[in-house]
Amino acid sequence: MAKTKVALLGAGFIADIHLESYRRFVPDAEVVAVFSRSFPRAEAFARKHGIPRWFGDLEPAITESGCEVVDVCIPNFLHHRAVSSAARAGKHIIIEKPLCLTLEEADDMIAVCHAQKRKLMYAEELCFAPKYERVRKLVQEGAVGKIFQMRQCEKHSGPHSDWFYDVQQSGGGVLMDMGCHGLAWFRWMLGGRPRALSVQAHLQTNLIHHGRTRGEENSVVLVEFEGGAIGIAENSWAKHGGMDDRIEVYGSGGVCYADLFLGNAAMTYSEKGYGYAMEKAGPTQGWTFAIFEEAFNQGYPQELKHFIECVRDDKQPLVTGEEGKAVLELIYAAYASARTGQKVALPFHAKVTKPVDLWLEKPREPAS
């Protein structure tokens, strides 16, 4: 059977990870084209990785590349346009988090994909990360009893690309960028995508990126779910020393902890330093933890392999656009809670240009 042809939209850090995952772990896929808003960058990326075609315009990358699947790894504000164009061109879609900027965009993206009978596959890699999946299987076996609390932390010193710091392009700060991981993982762990009852959040800004962004650099979000479980998502762009990603699950009959990177690194001392230790780690002189199989441990190859299988075998994806919308609604509620200091009930909807507007552009009301 011929390989499934993929057009990669984006030539940045996450596109590199997706390309490595396809090349090493998804033999049924072939990346046939790459798009970047910078044509020279698209060309450089394509030549470096032996990709036959490159584009500086979005629509031709979708319609003229000969692809069957469009993999969206471009800034958040372009997600709606890319998905709509791809679905109408008859392409299946893999889309990086967050799904888009607004709930209206989410509804439109889901609707056009349904109308065109195209798969909209939401790339939440924590639902595929091997360590975290082992924890989920333990929970399903009854190892910890009934879950009453979960905690997911993802923290580092800030994104690679400048557009993340521009809330007009990103839609928010660290909550929009990384909070979506924990929120999706809570729902995944509880099974059946349980209904969220309320959200409470606290956001902090101007911690280490002074003046670079209007978005939040540190966030703590608490979600109450139907059935009594709570989820606590802690995220930061203000944590030095490299990437931190860990989970905790507390149940009536036990507890389980997992760290995505601990145990996947070689403890190293170097006087001189070396090229790369782990994501966001900074200088490599002295003691460091040199990570190995970083993409594999985070779940990228597993999710992309699953998505390509869904296209080839016409299967229902485990994580869809509907899941991306549910996560976006929780993000909206978290920004609203951070403004007022109050718990926000679900369902929640507000007509704003981007979620962070709920926190930035209205006065914060004192708690009663």
C-alpha cells in the first residue's frame, strides 16, 4: 500500500518534532511538502530534511502539494483558516494544540470537517505518552480505586518562538499554550469525557519576561468534575532549568506518580558544555540531565501513528476536534475566574476575540 502523503504546515520547533516522529516511527506516512510564512525558511527546512516541495502561501500548500493529510503546526491564530481550507480541499487534518482562538472558530472547524466528511484529529500528546498511558491503564485496572484528585504540571522558562508572546497571535499566555495539556489529560484519565462543573484559576505575569508579553507567565487552574474528582493544572513560563512535566493521581485505594523526563536522562557533568541537554535547559556546563528519546517519551510518535492509521483504515480518532473545543471552553472559564477571583460554573461562553481578553481587557473585580 502506498504511503499516506502529509503536508506539514510550519517549520518551527513543533514541526521538527512531528517530522522526526514521522521519519522514525510512522513508516506509513510520507511528508511531501512544508509550508512556512517565510518562503526562505520553508525552502531551508525542506532542503535540510529532503522534503520535495515547499510553499510560502498557505492555500497552495494544501491544494497543490498532493497531500492527503494536513498537519497543522503553525501559530494559533491561523488554525481556523488552515483547517477550513484543508477540509474544503478534501484533506484530513491533524492539528496541534490549542484547537483555535475562539469557541465560534471551534464550532465552525468541527462543522466544516463533518460536512466534508474529513477527520479533525486533535494532537494532545499526553493522551499517548507511554508513561502517562501506563498510569491510565493502572487506574483502569482499579489500582488506585476511585480518583478524587489529579495534578499535572508542565513548566519551563518560555517558548521558542516570538509569536507565543504576542497574545494577538497566540490567544493567551502559558494557560493557552500549556494549560490545555493538563485539562485534556484530566478528561482522558476520568474516561468518557466527564462534564466539568466549575473552574477556578489564578494567573501571574511579569515574572521573568518583563514587558515581552501581556499574557500570563504562571497559572494554577482547578477544575471540578461531575462525580467528585478535581484536577489541578500548574503551568509556567517562569521556571528555569529545562522542561518539567509530571502527574499525580490520588484515589480511594492508592496513589500514582509519574515524571515524563525523570528516568529518561543521562546524568552528565561537563566542564566545557555540549550541544543539547533537553528542551529549555539552557547552558550545559556543570551537572545536567541529557534527555534521550524526548519525542517518543512525550507521545508525539504514538499520536501521529494513530492518526495516520485512522486515515488509512477509516477509524474514529481517540482525540478529536470536539475534545479540543471542550478544552478551550475550560480555558475560557479559567481566564474569567482569574479576573474575578471567583469559581466559574460550566458550561461557559463569552464572545471575545481571544480567551485572554477575559483577563486582560476588563477590570478585575474584588472577591465578595
